[in-house]
Amino acid sequence: MKRHRLIAAAAAALFAAMPACAAPAFKAEVTGSGPAVILIPGLASSSEVWQGTTQHLCGPRQCHVLTLAGFAGQPAIEGPLLPQVEQQLSDYIAANKLGKPVIIGHSLGGFVALRFAIDHPDQVERLVIVDSLPALGAMQAPQATPEQLRQMAAGVRQEMLAADDASYAQAQRRNVAMMVTRSEDVDRIMQMGRGSDRNTVAGTMAELIETDLRDDVAKIRAPTLVLGAWAAYKDFAPRPAIEAVYTSQYGKLPGVRIEMAETARHFIMYDDPAWLYDRIDHFLK
């Protein structure tokens, strides 16, 4: 308990440096000491998804583990979430003198990390992207136009907001069950989702679908490791086809290293944590 109080106090002190006029776009939990690592979870997820990773990494490093506004019990904020996360993260790094941290992001968090590295190249040392793509909406339609991506995003957002609570929960459980193997992990991810603001989830999902960073990743200067998962798609497509999606979408990112988990689904940190830790350790040496 004492250690948890110290972490909470450290996070509160760090956020005291944030601009008073801005509603917090994320909460940060801080542990360890040394070079900074920032970990960003995915859509409707909390810092909990990084618990094992933090225990593995933090000690010789100082980890700043985020939970974004509107997700897993964090208060929602007005306006589009992702631009506010990006700007406040830049301010957070500068105000707390973190230098050039390593940024590790899963899913939506990986997308945030990519866009941050594009717009703030001087604030990133290295990137680890865990099962995320620069253009999610173009995964199955690589030639989609910006207008087609916007229409796709609008349709998804409308469907998510129109569903009644029971239908929404059922759809979320079906999706989550494809993303992780063990039933207890499905339950814990669903718990985070139940604590998430649906407007924030739907709006952020729409932004993720309509945004295409495939050209912009050419601006990233940080060494980047992409860890992909294909097991959830094995009944629909062979591994080379899934690998080709990653290779194509990251084709303009200089020097990117792409590795695929053999058996893990989307939540690699739950399905195969040992592989995840080994790949991150090797990359950060």
C-alpha cells in the first residue's frame, strides 16, 4: 500500500505541472527510476493491461503508464480525444524533463505513439508498436479514398451509438473474445469497457478508422519495433497475407522492424507475455 501511495503522489505531483485550463486527457501512474518509458493502452483499456510489462521493465527504468480520458473509469473530456492526448503528452514530457522517452503503445495506443512520433520527433527515443497499424480503415481496403474512410468511420460510430446497452455489450464481448485467448482475460477487458464512456469510445474508434498515416510514417526518426499478432485471423487468412498487410502499411517507415507473434492474439501482453518482454528487451538493449 505504501508503494501505491508513493506512485499516486508522484503522478499527482507530475500533473501539477500541466496547464490548469486543460481537462486531463490522460492519467499517468509512475513507478521505477531511470530512463523514461511511456506505455499507452488501447481503446477502452486502462493502465492495467500493462501491469505485467511494467513489473518486468520498471526498476532500472521509470515507467509512466497512461489511462486515456473516457476509458476504464477515467472522466471523459469535451472534444476529440486524440489531439488533446498528443498535445498534453508533449507538454507532460517537457514539463517533467523526461527528455526523449521510449514510447510503447498497444492498438489505439500504438496509433497514438505513431502520430506523436510523426509530430514530435524530438521527444521520442524509440517506439514499440504492439499490434497496431497506421491505417486501420485501410486494412481490408488498401485503396480506399479519404472520403470512403470517413464514410466507413461515420457508419461505425453511428452503429456503436445507436445500439441499446445489451446489444452494445454483446457486440463488445464478441469482439473481445477474438482478441484474447483466456476467458478470464476476456472478463477483465470487458470490465474496463464497461467503465468506458461510449461517446468517447465511438468517436475515438471513428477517428482511428478514418485517419491514414501510411505516408506520414516516413517522417518518424525513432527506431521502431512493430509486434504483430495473426492468430485471431488464422481461420480467415494465412500468416503471409497478414504479414503482408503490416509490411505494406509500414512500408514508408525507415528501418522499421516487424515481428509476428506465433500464437498470441491482439492482447499479446496477456496471451504471450514472455515473447513480448523478450522482444522489447532485445530492442531496448
